[in-house]
Amino acid sequence: MLQPKDVLHLLDTCSIAYEYVEHSAVRTCEEADKLDIGISGQAVKNIFLCDAKGLNPTLVVLKSEQRLDLRALSQTLGLKGLRFASPRRLMETLGVEPGAVSLLGLCNDVQRATQVVIAEEVWNGDRILCHPLVNTATLSIAVRDMARLLEHLGFTPILAANPAPTPDT
């Protein structure tokens, strides 16, 4: 499994510019919102799921304030019983612990088994914030560069017009 420094090296190798900030550990979007990290980008919620049998890993990326309708997404993707994956499955697939999930975890998915679903509102933005495999640092990366990285890694995201129909209130 890659380590945070390996991810930074990969970004440098792929000529992907980023801003990097270290900070105290955060495990939720609410905790991250309380930090003033001084870099710009769309704050996102990264949700790692699997089906009822523990298969079909799926990474969903939404705006941080959105809620995910698991039932609706399950139907859209044709997966029965979509649910949160276990911390063990998360570590085995993306090499991260809960609270550190981000698109950069796909660097560790050597099987390229994870289906990636990204809200169009996120993908149509300018920059995205993500953890480099740990929840004690955040990177800001241009969305177009993230698209290049995902292509380099062999992932084609599914863009969803509305994977999270209900805003968090």
C-alpha cells in the first residue's frame, strides 16, 4: 500500500499541481468545516460502500453538505443492499482508515475494483479538497487534474446529476 509521501510523489510525477496543508486530525465533514486550512476548493464527503454481499466497492463523492440516499443509489447502480463498507474492507481496498477516505485512496486499489460515483456539482467545480491517505493533511487539486489522475490510475467516474437528493438540514 502506498503511503502519503508516495501519493505526493505520484502527483509530482504526473505533473499535477496541488496545495498541501497539515492540520489536526479530522474524521467528519463537520470537524473539517471547523478548521481554517487556508486553501480553496470544494469540501467533499467521501463515502465508501459495498453491496449486501460485501462486494462491488463503490466510492461516492458529494458536496460536504449533501446527504446520500443509499436506496436510490442502489437502484441507480443496480446493486442490491448498498451499505457502508467495513473498516477492514476500506483498508484492504483503499489503504485508508475511516475519516481519511478520498479519491486519492484509489491509488491503492490495485485491482481497480472500485466504482467511482461523483456528484456533477463537484466535478463541474474548479478545485477539490482531498486527504492524501491520512486525515491530518488536505490537498487542493484542480478538478481537471484530478480527472487526469483518475484516468492515469484506470478509473472512469460515473457522474451523477443527483446522487444525494436531500440537502442536509
